[in-house]
Amino acid sequence: MHTTTQQDDDCENCNQRPRWINIAANIVGVTGLLIATWLIVTIGIPGLTAASRAPIERESVVSLSPPTTAPTAIIPTLIAPTVLPAATAPLSVAPPSPGSAGADAAPDPVQTTQEAAIVLAVNQARRARDLSALTIQPILTSTALLHSQDQAERDVLSHDGRDGSKSWDRAERAGYSYISIGENVLTQSSIDADSAFQGWWDSPPHQDNMLNANFTEIGIAFAPASSGQVYYTMVLARPS
């Protein structure tokens, strides 16, 4: 008796899958392919260089306006100031000779304006520090002018005159008797009182001269050189 007919029929179809399984397998396969493609695009394939995976960049286009040039700044040139200690001051001086710096002369309005502007700035700085204001002294102004002219003629910035004189020597010649005396000099490219003062002020040794409590009088003058440079001289002193 044969009792395995149904079992044999089942075994006959045991290697065949239902149609819905094939459809599901196809869906899974397509899904896997899409995921693999996404991973390759997003992460990249190992072994590829960074350059090959780098995104393509668009060339940047920049629009520029023509450059502008700022006006040339006035930059003063300085040398160390001179100060004669009170201990070495002369006890007496000779009177000025006719036609010297101490002689009367018609004031130059530009010189006067430049001197007044610088002295005003110096005195404002002194008052802010409880120091007495300086008084313009005509002999010191004339002495400063002669030294500025001497520097301009040689186009050389120096405390020494062409004859080797110092500020105290020139003051003596002009008939100025002093206890202490000092000098600031500078050169710059134009006649400009504000720039001259600032040049001296920004230099600690020159600033010390302007704020020296020993000084009570001042004289300032300038002279242009043929090169276009302008030479300023400031003489500060305390009379005896």
C-alpha cells in the first residue's frame, strides 16, 4: 500500500519558491543597489584620493574699484635735543652786536603765526601738568631763526652751527643771559605748526624739553631749504 502520495507531491515542488518570494527578492535587490549607490556617492569608495572626491568649485569672480592713494603724510625728522645744565651756564655774556639776531627786525607774519601756534600747544600741555606757561622771548626767536636758516642753507639737521656753535653759544652771541637753556630741532616737508609740535611731542626726549619746569621762556622759528624741506628750531631757556 502506498501512503506517501501527498508527501511525494510536496517533495516534488520543494525546490520551487512561490511567486511572491521572487518579487520580494527583486525588491530587496533593487533597494540594496540604491543603498550601495548612495553610500558610494556620499562616502566614497575606499582608495580614491581626496582630490578625486573633492566637489567641483566654481571660479570666483571679484569686481574691484581702482585703488586710491592717501595724501602723503608729513613725517618730521628729529635728532636728540640739547639741554645745558644750570651748573655749566655762563655768569655773564657779551652784548649783541649791531645787525645780530638781537637787532630789531620787521616780524614775518608766517613766522609769527607758526611760533604762536606751537607755543600755544606747548603751554596747553604744560598747564595740563600744573607747569607754568612759557613766554615768547624775541631774542630766543631770532636765535632760533638764525639756526634754522643755517640748517636750511646746508640742508642738514643738526644742533651744531656751521661754525661748530651750540645753542648756548648762539644765545650768548645774541646777548641772552641764561641759567639753563635747551634746543629742539626737526625737519619736515612743509610749513605746518601742528605737525612740528606733534613730531616733537611724540619723541620723549623732546617732550621732556618742552615740559622742563626749569624753562620759562621760548623762541621758535623755521626756514625752508631749496630741497623743499623745512627746518624748525625751538629754543627754551630760563634767563639769569
